[in-house]
Amino acid sequence: MKYYELKQIVEYLKKFKKISDIERVDDNVIKIVFDEEPIYFDLSKGDSKIYKRDDFVKTKRYNAPFDIVLQKRFKKAKIKDISILDNDKIIKITTISSSSYKEIKTILQLEFTGRNTNAIILDENENILEALRHIDISTSFREVKPGKKLLPLPPLKKISNEDKKIENIEKYLYEVFQNSLQKKLDSLKSVKIYTINKQIEKLKNLLNSLENEKDLQNLAQIEEMKANLILANLHNIKPYDKEIKLKDFEGKDITIQIPPNIKSTSQIADIFFNKARKFRQKAKNIHIERENLHSKILFLERMKNRIENAKNIEEIEILFPKKESQKSKKVKFKNYEKFIIEGFEIYIGKNEKGNIEILKKAKASDIWMHLKDIPSAHIIIKTNKQNIPQNILQEAAKLCVDFSVEQKGDYLVDFTQRRNVKIIENAHVNYVNYKTIKVRKV
């Protein structure tokens, strides 16, 4: 960020009297609610910025020591001073919070300084309480660790003399976000769609490589016919025969190769019957596998469609939660998918089997969702006996629509506790005591 921009933003921030709420909402982004105005401070190295936005959907929760101190020291704190260091791109927000015994002074230092970009929490003596990024003395003269005195950065050798007037700070802050969003959104969409296309291509190759069920059924019939012909001609087969020439049931000549190492002629028919049974079982399994691959491809196509139509990064991030731990990796969700929004686990069936699985796994207090009067994926929101916020219900309903239908328009999504849902047959259910959410698919 440029120095003149920071100076004018600081002047804008001086009108606020308190910090109502504060939290980290992305790896390098801190959301500060000044009075009732949320403002975002992105402290990414090389791409730091300050912006405002209205469509934020929280997808991550942070509970590191930095986040705990951030909440403890600044939430509901009074603002004593907001200033920018002379000729440096560092904002200092000084606050006063009350405890049972005394008022506590704390400083949040936001440094928009290239490779040194950081958020540092200081006590009244400017000792470090916590920092977004810890810096070791072995890598820099300026150690940034809890309990250490924060040394000043060397003065900037060159600072822009540009003094452009920002006519409307609020409009400017929204524009910063929109400009940044579009660039990041386009890049993220490109990466995720490429990944999904590769997965779809792999699944389609598997689908095309599957044997044909009819061919396998025909092979089963041939082996079964051989077995029956053998049974009908056991008296003509000698123990040392390697093949036998017979007429089939239509009077046509046929030569049957006798399997080697046969102890008795009575075993021969059993061998052919077993071959027929294996071909039929393989045909049945391929049918199931083909349906499974089709459902996976359809699910990925709908995921790709959601990415293509995403209006913000959070809509995409919901679809790609952080990887499970090594221990949890053993569990593979083949027929249903798990998404996480603000810590709430949301399960969605990829096919009928997946819908059945999540219905059976759900607890009585979990929330169940389904499109009204239209076949759709089932959704389960794990509640852990908590109340589900309206924004979580809305996002889950949107997932239900996006992964169930392709046509744009308005849809109604019914939801109720799992205890109110009765399974009739497979994934067909009856439900009572439900509410409805309206979702527009664009």
C-alpha cells in the first residue's frame, strides 16, 4: 500500500470510538469491527491492503495464541488513539479495555512494510504479547516473539511523495476489495476448474475402460452351455481327452477344450458353471461401478458449475476444506462429501447410496435438508446439539440446490431435525415440523 493511502485511511478510522469485534478470518486477514463497521486488514506479504466488503462468508476459524490474545485484548475495547508513524507505513491502534481490577492499555501495530509486513500486539511498554508472524533473531536483527521488546524498523530510505486525494474513502475501500477479488477469483477459478477437469477426465477414462455388461453376459451363457453339454455327454468323455467334439442344442458342431489336471469327468461341468457365474458377477459389479462413476462425474460437473458461477472466494473455499489428519485419511467418503462452513460439518449425498448413508449416520438433533417436491441430494448438518446460525442454513440450502439441479431459477429447500424424518424405502422419506428456505440459482 502507498503511504498517502494509509494516511487518509487512518484519518477515516479516527472517527470510530471502539472495537466491537475483532478476529482473523483468513491466514493473513484480520477483520476489525469499528463501532458497527467491519473493515478488513490483509497483511499478506507483497500484497497487503485494507478494504471493505458486504458479502463475507466465514469459512475458517482460528484459535492460535495470536487469535486468543487478539480477542482478549481488543474485543469491546475503547479506542484511545489511531495513528500512522511518520514517514513509515505502520498503523498503531491504541486501545483501553477494562478488567476486574484496572484499565489495560494495548497496542495493535499493523505493519504494511513489504517483507516485514506483520500484525503485532504490544503492551503499554511496547513489549510483544503476540504476533501474526514470529521472527527469529537468527533471521533478522528485529526479533518478533512474545516477551521481547519490539525494536523499531529502520526508517524508509524512500517514501512516495505522491499526495493524491481520495474523495470518498468508503467507496475506495470497496473498490480495493472488488479489484483484488476479481483478480484472485479468476485465478482461483482457473486452478480449481483445471483440477476438476483432470479428475473428470480420469473418471471418464475409467468409465470407457470398463468391459461391456452384454459381452460378459454372452460369455456367461457360452460357459453355461458348455457345462450343460458336458453333463449331457459325460459318458462320451474319456479321462485322457484334451478336447471333445459335440453338437450343441441347435445341432451345430462345437469343440470344447477340456480343462487340464481333471481328476474326474464330473468336475468338468462344475468348472464351466463356475466360469459362467464369475462372468455374471463381473457384469453385475461393472454395472454398479459404471453407475458409481457416472454419479461421481455428475457431482464434479455440478461442483465445476458452482465454481464457475461463484461471486466470491469463500464460495469456492467451502468446496475445498483443509485436508484431514493422517489418521482421518483412512476414512474415504465415496458416496457422500463433507464440507465445512464456520466449523459446522455439512454432508451431502453424491448418489442414492450416499443419501442413505448420511441419513443413517445422522443424529436425532442434526439438521436434514432436501429440495421441496423435487428429487435432490440429501444434506445433513452436524449440530452437536448447537443452534445453527441462519447464514449456515442458507449456505447449506444453496449447496443442496447447486448439487441437485442444473436449471437456473428459484427453489425451495425444506429442513428439519433428523428426528422428524422417517425413512420409507432406500432414500425416500416422509418428514414433519419443517421450515423452508428460498434459494435463487443464478
